Amino acid sequence: MYTVKLEMKSIFGGRYIAYDEDEAVGFLEFHDNDECIKIHKLYAKRKREGIATMLIGQIYEDKHKELETKYLLATVAPEPIGPSREECTEFFIKKGVRVSGLFARYVEADTNRRELIERYK
């Protein structure tokens, strides 16, 4: 159905783009440092079709070794366009991504991250 390609890569991070045949339907930009892999931007043109999940899954697939010692981090905008802040936060936590500012939820996100690392090995 969809394919994901790493369109840009540097020592600092990269950008994944999801395609439906030749049409770009989503992207994820990330920054990689010593502590974490931070998701800067995540966009899916079609909602509730698994595009965002697939893009995050690609990070787990490509970086599962690094994620054994690092964590994924995302910042949810104060008023995101589309889903509510709570929906965005719940989505990221289910995908094993820490959400900055919600320190109490880190344990749950890290547990999910460990499970996903095992799945993508």
C-alpha cells in the first residue's frame, strides 16, 4: 500500500517520506543526538490510515540498535492542527515516544519503546 523512503540523511538526522505509489502522503523529520532521537515534524495527509505509525515504525526499524540506549522524543504543539493535544500525546506514548513536558508518562512511553525495539529487530 504505502512505501517509506529516507529522502534526506545527515549526521544530525533525516527525513522520511511516505508514498502511495508516486504521491507523497506523509513525512517525518528527526534530529539525532547523543541522548535521543527527536521527532521535529510528523505529518500525514490522510488520517487514520496508519501513515504516521508507519513513519515512526521506520525509525524503529532503521535505528533499533541506537534506541536500546536512546529514547524517542516529540514535542506536541500547544494547539496542533487536527487532533487534540491529548490525542497526539496518547498516540506518541503508544508508539513508545516520550512527549516533552509530560515527565510522569516517560515510564509508560519507555516500556512501549522497549517492546517496539524487540518487534523491529
